[in-house]
Amino acid sequence: MHFGLARRFRAPNAHVAPRLIWEAVIAHADWAPELLSALAAIRAGNRQAARQEFFSDHDRFFAHYTSADTVKKVLDSRGFYMRNSRLMNDHSEVSHGFQMVLTAVSETDGGSQYKAAWSSVEPRLGERLPQLIAEWAGKVMDDCFIISVSEHLAADDDGLLSMWRAYGTGDLRVALVARPGAVAPMAEAGVFLTACLYGDVHDVGRELGGKAAALCRHAGAFRDLSPDLIEQLALADAVNFAVSIKHPGFAEEREWRFVYVTDFPSAEMNARREAVVWGGIPQIVYKLPIILPCDAGWTPDRLSLERIILGPCAESRTVRRGLVQLLGDYGFENADDIVRASGIPYRQKM
């Protein structure tokens, strides 16, 4: 069956606490290492090996595609902005992810295994889980803030044509390329970083089955937890997964997402809330702070830009010189080395 999301999305139950634990990036001194390991294994599901392989491969990077104008905003504000998913070009993807999870939970073997696994640690939780997910989905879609990066190979100096066409505004687009190890620490204080799953309901069901297997292996870690906390953790895992699902037609993007949901708040992120005008639209954003070479306290590991790729444009040589000067003004001594121009031919719009 398919859930009618517009009809089923209601306000969350009052007994569900507003703070959910999304990843082990938030320090919990009173949580046993066994529980933190269990949550990490459940969150990773079938993709743990792929995640570890990506972060250990020195020839793979993250690239953030955006407009050249945004680069100046990032440098001036000392941070990347997480924007509300409803104001981004892929705003429908969050609702798509919830639809996939709700359908897979009810119609696939993996979904049945996922519900049974949660019921094994808290009786009848699996039966209630679809309703809990549906109740939270509407609020998550309203209050979900995202910034995306794509996997990038070291040998690629051109970038992806589909990304040049889809992301950024205006005629000048750039890709900021950095090592995953330098970017991943920004996932803190309630922000989680997750690789997107590109697939259909059956793929989502298989991933839920992997999560169920991990939960069964680590069931003992939940034996001393209260029923309310177990419910929160189950819901957090399902919501985390839902916001990382994309249609397989976008698989070329190889996207990872930094996600922050304001209904599951942290004091650090609340302090980073700002109002900006982006593309002529006033909006709330949350900043992931950075330090630049010209700032006190900067060290090379704080923002390790491997390169900036200038997307296809009419005057790439002239624009490249401008980008080199801009980075130099902010203390990047190797600016001339890291700014590259994509070799993809520029096509003038007719």
C-alpha cells in the first residue's frame, strides 16, 4: 500500500521528546560505548563498508557545486549556509524519501524485518513505527536544512556537466573540492552527514533489512534503555534514512548530505541561525562555520581546499584570474595552483 502523505502527516505525539539523537557526533557521557557502536552500525546498514572505503581512498574528494557569487558569500561570512529544503531546487526529494520508507516498511521483506527487529527490543514498537514516521514527516519537511556535496575523483578537473547545469545561479558556477576528512568534522552539534541512496522501494527495503540485521546483532545494547528512548532512537534512524533517499535518475550526482532538523535542536546550531536574502528570497539559514588562512587560529586542516573548478563559461581565463585574486585576498598562498577551469565546452544559451 502507498501512504497518502498529505493526509497522514500530522503533528507529532506530545510524548515524543523534541531532541532526538541523530548520530554519535553529539557527546553523551552517560551513554555506553556499546550503545554508540550499535547506533552507528544500524545507521550504516548495508553501506558501512562503502562508507569506510570512501573515506580511506586518497583519490576521492567532496565537491560542493555552487555559484561564483556564493563563494564570495562563504568567504565573507566564514561559513557554508544550510538552507531549508523547501527553498532548494530539489525540495520534493525529502517527501520522496519519506514515501519510499513508508512504502518499504509496509510492503517489503526488509521492512518487515526492520519492524520485527525494533519490536524485539521494545514490544510492539515495530507496529507503531509507520505511524510515528508519518506523523513526523510533515514537520521534518518543513524544518529540514541541507547542504549537499558530491563525490569527486582526484583526476577530474572538469566536474559533472549535470551538476553545472543544475546547481548555482547565474552564468558562473564553481565546484569547491576538499578532502572528506577536512569536511566531515562539520557534521557536529546535531548535524549529520549521510550518503544518499539512489534506488526504488525494493532498494530501500533491502537497506532496511540491513539495518534490521545490525539491530539484531546489537540488541543487547538497548536492554537498559527506557521505552521512550528506544522509540526516539528508532524514529531517528528512520527519519535519518528517509532524508537521504533520492530517485535513481540522479545517481550520477553521488551526493552526500549535511542535514539539520530544527525539531531535534542543539544549542550550538541555534546560535548559528541567521536571516539572509538568497536569490531575492528572505530566508532562515544555519551556518557551518569555517576559518580562513587570514584569520587568527587558522591551521591547514581547518579548510583544506584541494582545488576550485570554474565551470564552463565564456571567458574562463579572465574569470579564473579573478578567482585567484579573490582567494589570495583571503590568505590562500597557493591560489594559483588550486583554481582550475573546466574543459567542458561552454554553450551559450539561445
